Amino acid sequence: MPKKGRILSGHRPTGQLHLGHLEGTLRIWAELQDDYECFFEIADWHALTTAFDETEMLRENIEQVAIDWLAVGLDPQRSVLFVQSDVKEHAELHLLLSMVTPVTWLERCPTYKEQRDQIGEEKTAGYGFLGYPVLQAADIVIYKADTVPVGQDQLPHLELSREIARRFNNFYGDVFPEPQAMISEFSVVPGTDGRKMSKSYNNTLDLADTPEDIAEKVRKMFTDPAKVYRGDPGHPDECPVFVYHSMYNTERTEPIKAACESGDLGCVDCKAEATEKLLAALAPIMQRRGQLEADRDTVRDILTEGATQAREVAAQTMEEVRAAMKVSR
């Protein structure tokens, strides 16, 4: 069947993927594989923009991301899975695009100042951090991806990629399609402290966690601060544990909500049932993860084959780029 378009997306290997990644992106990516030609990159160069001095675990983190991807259903028979740095053409296109990208565009990037304030000058003073959007644009357009799944908050980043592609085309001819957004309402999964689940908050339920790890983390989760004793009326709409019920225990959501609001359901029992349903949902992923952990050679072979496929497409694009810019011999 003809595909609807070509997609490029990926994750940075900065640590373990977690439940937020699963519900926020991975399930959506897995569903897109039948309808789109998908390229998924493990963006290790992007990880270096703020973690350039923390590379000891980079190779392991890359393999862990690949294991998570495969465990949740990304299929190397239907998608191209690869490591960014294995396709050197990304670096060449990044360099060439940087020649036509005004610095003012990069400085106005919505998250540039915000992340500098959050992370600090020491980690964000390099060109790699400032030029992150140029490398991101290169990642997308080198595969001539016409579709990029994004949330509303990521639209400015994609628009910058579109502007860079448009500017290149204005100078050198129509080489790149302008990537269009596929607006996705990504699920926001609360972490163990009630904030959005994030590695930076250390509040995650990791896909690599054991059932015992998950149970212990949920047991210690923050709940409704106004519900001090079991008989106190609860406010489930303000409780992060109730979100897990709404995602993994849908047939019991309404009874649990009513029992919480009446004070009949205590937090200990609520957490225990949420844990049971969450672990049941994660069981196939955990089983597949265990198999992949025991067969790292297969994981590495998949990434090697994916890089070969990605390089074929990237090399063809770079031939067109060099010809358009008249820099080829």
C-alpha cells in the first residue's frame, strides 16, 4: 500500500526512557508505522549539546533506548531505526545549513533563553547548544521528511526547521520539502511527585524498572494532600495516582472516583490496584525487554542495518545538496 508520507522523529539517549515517553510518543510512533515511511533516530549528537562532559554512559544509553523502542513495538521491518552519529551526512548537512541560517533566528528560539536560565551558562555556552535547531533541521530534511509528529509546544521548533529549509531552497532551488506538523495530543503522565514525569525531576517510572521497582515507586507516590485519613473525602481529579487508573484501569475509573470522593477508598488500596493494572499493561513490554537485554547482538545488528538504510537516503540527498550549492566536484 502507498504510504501517506515520510516521518522523522527520535529521542536523545540521556538516560532511561519512562512511562511518559511510552504514552507521550512511543505508542503513537508504533501506530504510524503502517501508514508512513518512518525514520527513527537515536539522537546522540543532540545529547552532547548539554551533556558533552558526561559521555561515560552514552553507548549504554543508546542501546537502552533501542531496547525500549523494540520492546514497545517499533519494528525494523517497517521502520528505519538508527543512531544519528552513524550517519555522518547529518554533520555535513548541519555544516552547510549553518552557512545560511542567521544567528538571530537561533537566538530567538523559544527554549534557548529558557534552557540557558535553567541549565546554566557553563552547560549552554557552546555553539552546539545555540546551533541545536540547525542540526535538528538537518535531521529532518536530509530524509526529505514531510511529516513530523509534534505537540503544540514544539511547533516553534518545527517552524524554524521549515524556515531553514525555505531559506536554503530560495538560494539554491527546491531541494527540500518543508516539513509539516502532525499535531498530536501527547498524553502527559504525572511522575511520582505529581509533576510531569521527567528525568530531570527524578520522578520517573522507567520502562527498564522491575515490577518491584514500579510497586515501590507507586507506593511512595504523592496523592491528594487534603486526604489525610482513609475516611476523609478525596479529590481524585487532583491525584496523580488517579491518572494511572484513568489510563490503565478504565473499567473501574468511575467506581474508584466515587469511592475516593466518599472517603470509602484509602490511598493504600488505591495505589495497590493502580500498581496491579499498570504492571499488567507493562507485562508484555517487560517480557520483550528481558529477551532483548539478553540478546544485545541482535539489538546492535538492527541499529547497524538501520544506519545502512538511513545512509543510502542521506547520501542521495547530499548529492543533490552539493550539486545545488555547486560545491561538488
